Amino acid sequence: MSGSAVDSRLPAHLEVQGLVRTVQAGGGFAMVLHKGERDGGTILLVILENQSLGVLYERMPDLDGRRKWRVSKAQVSDNKQEFEDYLDRRMRQDPDVWIVELTVADRERFVRDNLSPA
């Protein structure tokens, strides 16, 4: 069977919907901060652990061609606004981007169980 990994990617709106439902089913809170392109928009996840500082995850390509979720930015307590400014810049640079905020009880566990490849 031919085709790249991009060809088999879920439409962005369905992936976002699945992430939101997964978080809510686990007792967390999820909110779409910015809706991007319905089918092919890049998805950025701001994950908060019990209302703590945000950590931004996005898919980054690996040498094997797979795209894995990686930390691309972390909010720091002495300059929280810089994190918000970064998200604003990303939205201006790419209006198709999705930004989804997820509040979970245990960020590392959520990432391991829900964002790591099988």
C-alpha cells in the first residue's frame, strides 16, 4: 500500500474532538482556544496540570518520518505573558492552526497514555 503518513492523518477537527472528549471523560477540562482549518490545520496543545503553568505540545517530525508530540514551549511563572504572546504569534503566522487547552490531573501520564505512539 502506498502513501505517506500524512495521507492517513485524521482530519484536525476530529482529532481535536477526540482529545476534548478523552480529557473530559477523565475528569479534566478542555477548551478550544482557536479553531483552525477543519481538515488539515496544525494542532497545538496547551496542557495544564491542575491549573498550573502551561506546557505547549506540537507534533514534530522524527528521522523515521513519524510525527510525535513534543514540548515546544513551557510557560514560566515570572513571565506568563510571554507564553500568551507566543501563542498569539503562532495564530497570526498560521491562521489554520488549532490551539486546544487541556487541564488534566497528571500531565505526564496524559501525554504518555494519550499522545505517545502505540
